[in-house]
Amino acid sequence: MITLYGIPNCDTVKKARTWLTDHGVDYAFHDFKKQGVPTALLPGWIDAVGLDTLINRRGPTWRKLDEATQARVVDTPSAMAVMQEHSSVIKRPVVVWADGQVTVGFAEAAFAARVA
């Protein structure tokens, strides 16, 4: 089963969900706002894609964080703490594919290749 993680009002998440639905791909949606950030999965996501990919340092949530909070994100434990407290700093969508692979973001060609 594919699980797509994100927030429902994110445009990129909307595009990914629409693409999956339009292509008849079954998936589960995990809403960070309602269901929280899956703490147990964060280390695996960080290992799979890296902190620089997983944390959206260009987004408005990151820019609104105070400098001290931003500066403390230096390793997996510190990044996890900030992601749990401010789920919107996580780049979206995070997709855990049926084979266990993790991707971040939406690109139609990449999704098409994954479900082919």
C-alpha cells in the first residue's frame, strides 16, 4: 500500500493526490494536521532522502521560525524535534511506496515511473 503524507491544503499534495486518483492508484492519506507527524518513521525518511530534502527551508513556516530554532536543526534528533513541533516545515508530499521506498515532492514523470 502506498501512503502519502502531507497536509490537505498544500497545492503539491493536492496535485499528487489528484494524479494518484486519476490514474486509479490506491493509496492512504496521512494528514499531518489531524494525525500528527509519524515520529517513528522520521529517522527512516531522513536516512532515505536526507535532511536537506525533507526540511523545506524555503517555505513560509521555516522563514517564520525564530533564528534560534532554525539554528538548532543540525542533526537527526534536532530536526525531528522541529518537524514534530512544526509539521509544515516538512517538504510535501512524503510518499512511502509499496516497496518501502521514500520520495518527497511531486513530479508526474516520477510518479508514473513508480506505478508503471
